[in-house]
Amino acid sequence: MAQSGEGWLDETRSAYLYRVIAEVERGSPRSELFRKLANEAEGQAAIWAKNAGLASVPAFVPDLRTRIVAGLVRRYGPRSMRGILAAIKVRGLSVYSHAAPGHPAPTSADEVGKRHRGIAGGGNLRAAVFGINDGLVSNASLILGVAGASANNSTILLSGIAGLLAGAFSMAAGEYVSVRSQREMYEHQIGLERAELAEYPEEEAEELALIYAARGLSVGDAHGLAQRTIANPELALDTLAREELGLNPQELGSPWGAALSSFFSFGVGALVPLAPFLFARGEGALVAAVALTAVALFGVGSMISLFTGRSAVRDGLRMLAIGGGAGAVTYLVGALLGVSLA
């Protein structure tokens, strides 16, 4: 009974938001898709209401969360709000990822979701690069600020180690909570999809056909592909998660993996400006730290160009300027505080 009530609420909320998206997309082929999805959702809500023993589907009154999401969709558009819409089980979002001109729709069950596979590596590399950059800039700024206030090597070293550990643990904890929460949301959405697939497979096939048709297949081919997909329960669940929710069940993310990756990438970056103080003292250590940090900043900026597609030299110099500016400001602040506290 509780599941039926939750299913009714999910479907009526989805129907409401589909109509909001259709209104925003007025004049485009997507508008018709989301109007049809709204009708399908209302039909599925009726099934859940019947299972709950209700004579008719109760009128849906949008709650505060739904009204806020609707307002954001109207303001920024559904493409920008895909993550939030997926969280409250609005389907059909894959049309914003794949419906580009010249991008072919799948034509067989084997092709469904194929383009989603194997894309996590680039995301992991990006996260590692930016994690190193965070550690590098934040700990270099901390060390330079302390060095500006005090020439005591032990103080600088202690501050650098504390900054490395505090930043690394903070990054790891934040990443763990973020990925854990995201994974739980995705697992919940996939669980709801599994329940709906068991409850009304034909209605789910109709929704899938609407999405395929919106992506360029003929109506007949779209229905045929949807029926062949739904006939295989394991493939059907995987496909519904990808095509309706925009999720990849094989790449939901590991909270511990993300936490450890963030910890070590931040630590690597934070160790660069700290290393000279482990082996030298005084002005020589400070000069070495500045030089190593400058080289590392340029290198990280050059690596970022892999994701921006811009000049490696340009991105390297930009990162050097940003990090150098942050370090110079903290050093000056430290020097002023050192004088005032002396």
C-alpha cells in the first residue's frame, strides 16, 4: 500500500513537471514528447491509485519542492536542470544528451546505452587534476602566508603539514558525502523504475518508444525497439535508467573510491610547496617552494587544457597567474600581521 502511494505521488508529480517542460519547450519537437509523457504518467498514476484502493486519482497539489523546481525549469530551462529533474524521477532527459543533429538513435537492443560505457576514465582524470590544483594553491597560499609572518622553519613546516592533512581530510569527507548521497539517490530512482517495470511493463515500453521517436526513429521502429528491450528484464531496467532517467547503472560512483582519490590528489598538490621545508631552512627553502609551486601551477594549468581544448601554454600561464596572485596576497597579509604582532 505504501509503495502504491509513493508510486502515485511520483507519477502525478512527474506529470505536472512534464507539462511545465512542455510549456517551456513550446514550438519544439520536445514539447510534444513531454506532453505525451505527461499523459503516460497520469495513466500510470491511475494504476497506482487503483492498487492503493482509491476510486480515482486524487488531484495533485504541488508541494514547495515541486513549485521551486518548476520555477527553476521556467527560469533556466530543462537542459540546465537535468540533475534536479532526475532526482525527482522526471524521465526523457536523455533527449537533452543525445538529440544533437547527426547523432543517430539506437536501432537495436544491443546498441542501447552503448555510448554511455567507458566514459568514467575522463571524469576521474579531471577530478584528479583539479584535486591536485586545489591542494597546490591552498597549501602554497597557507605556507607563504605563514612564511610572511614568521621565518621560523618549524612553524612553517607545522602549518604546511596541518594544511595538507586538514585539506585532504576535508576534501575526502566532502567527496564521500557527495558521492554517497548521489549514489543513494540513483539507487532509489532505479529501484522505483524496477517496481514500475514489474507493475506495468507495457506502459514503460510506451514511454521508451516516445523517447526513441523523439530521437529520430520512426514510430514503428521506436515501438519495435522498445518492445524488444522490455522483453529482457535486465536489459529493460538498464535501458530505462539510461534513457528515461539519464543514469548509467554501471557508473554510479564509489564513495570510498572518490574519498581516497580526493585525499591523495589533494595531498600530492599540497606536498609540492611543503617539500622544500622538509630538507632546507630559511630563505633557500622559501625560494625553492616558490619555484616548485610555479612549475607545478604551470603544469596543472597545461593539463587543464586537455579538458578545455585551449592552448596548453595559455592555460598554464593563466593558472600560474591565479596561483601566483593568491600566494603573493597571502604572503603580504602574513608579513603585515607579523609586523603588527611583533
